[in-house]
Amino acid sequence: MKTRTPKSNLVEVDQIPSEIPPPISSKPAIAKAQKAISSVLKRPSPTFGKFLDLPIEIRLKIWEESLIPRVHELHPCAKLYNDRMTFRSNSSQTPAIFHICHESRQLAMKKYQLMEYEPSRGTSGKGILRFYFCPALDTLLLNSLMGLFMMFVLLEEETSYSGTMKGWQTVAFDAERAQLITLLSGIHGHAPQPRMKEVFPSLKNLIIAFDYTSRGKTRFRTSVWPGENGTSLITIPWPEIDSREFDTIFQPMREYLENDYEKGKVPEIQVSKVKRKAYIRGDIRYAFRKSCAFFGMRPRGVFRRI
């Protein structure tokens, strides 16, 4: 009697397909979009691999061309030294050339100077948080409270402020502060006289800056955020001889400089207009502080730093 062998459920090895088809994606469009976005985000920044092969003279020239002129506005900040009001620059962020490589840092240390001023104990002076500035490129803009403070420094006879602003070759005074200096100063040869050379020993260019727009004076922002670089100066033509500004600002200032500096080293007077970014991060701080004051709230925790 013949027995029937049951059929096995096993499949022969040679019958298995050599390639298994990939699973069908249910969302091919989303996968393509994710891949495109990830490739854009991971795209490396452009590099110049032959830079180190260039002669040292060309490399130094390239580093010098990367220096950007900045305008430093000094505004009061919340950080106090010895319970005194302290000022900080709105362009206090250290330039990137300090952090690129050893060669660029060496050049930066030659071109930049550290601005730092802390009054001695027992005095009522105001301190300045330290920051780097380039004497040949950067401009010190004195307005708001710092402009008033420097106005009294120029007219006082104290020697403790001598050389406070050393290194600054270009200084800009707000037109209103400059007008107050000329009104409070005596006529030529009579005290008090602004001690420009004593406070600014390296001064080469004195700029009278007008902080106005067609709608009037620009709104003062509560301390432009450090590192914002939101301020610039635009040179404008010299005013007419019969203008009021010439009689009350420019003519007296020129006489003070000619009386204070040696012949041939008198700083040049220029006229500029202050321009600021339409929107800066400092506006968020301004709105937050104003809202807290309106509702009578006091910021707590980390919000106190805003």
C-alpha cells in the first residue's frame, strides 16, 4: 500500500526572490520636503582653502579690510560699580576678528584699544563698562545722559578727568549738548572754557550730530541693546553761514578748538545726521519696561535683567 507524503509548507531556497522591494512610503512629499530642508540647514558655509597659501602681506590686508566702523552710544545700564551709575556702549560686542585665529587676533590687538573707566573711591564720577574700539574707524557719540555728563566734565576744572577719553580720534556731540556747551562757556579768553584737548588728547574730528527727523526729535530708546550696532552717522553738507546753528554752535566750537590745540593740529569740524535701525531688539526691552511701569509690576527672577 502506497502512502502519500503530505506537502510541505516550506519553500525552496531557489524560489525566494533575490531582491525585496522597498516599502511604499505613504507620505513621499513630506519625506522629500524634510530631506530638502535638512540639506539646506546642513549646507557648509563657503570656505577659501587657499587663504593660508597667500603671502602674509595679502592676508593682513584682508584682515584689515574686514574691520567695520562702528558708532558707540553710551547709555546707563542697571549694573552698578560702587553704587554709581554705569554706562555701557550699544556696540560693546567684541569684534569677530578677535576670535577667528591667532593671526587675526594679533592684528586686532594692534588696531583696537580697550575703553575702560572706573572712578576712584570717594568720588562721585560715573564708570564705563569696558569695550574694544578702533581709534581710526570708530566714533564716540555723546548724547542723552552721557552727553550731559561730558558737558560738565569739559567745563569743570578738576584734573581727575584728564585723559578719560584717550584714544578717541572721532567724537560726535549731539547738537543740543554742543549748544549747551557753547552757552555755558565764557567768551574767548574768559573762563570757563571747554577743556577739549585735556579730555580728548587724540581728537582729530569733531562731529556735530543732529538727532532729528521730519517729524521732530527721534524717540529715545532705553539703552539700545549691547551688540546691536543700530546707530550710524550720515555726513550732511555744511550749514549756511547765516544759520542759527552756525552762530550758536559751529563758530564758538571752532574758536574753542583753535584756542585749545596747537596750530596745524586743530581738529576738523563736521556735520552729520544720526540714523538708527527701524527695529532693534532694544524695542522689546523698552515695551516690556513700559508695560511693567503701566501695570505697576516689578519684574522678578530672570526678567529683572531685561
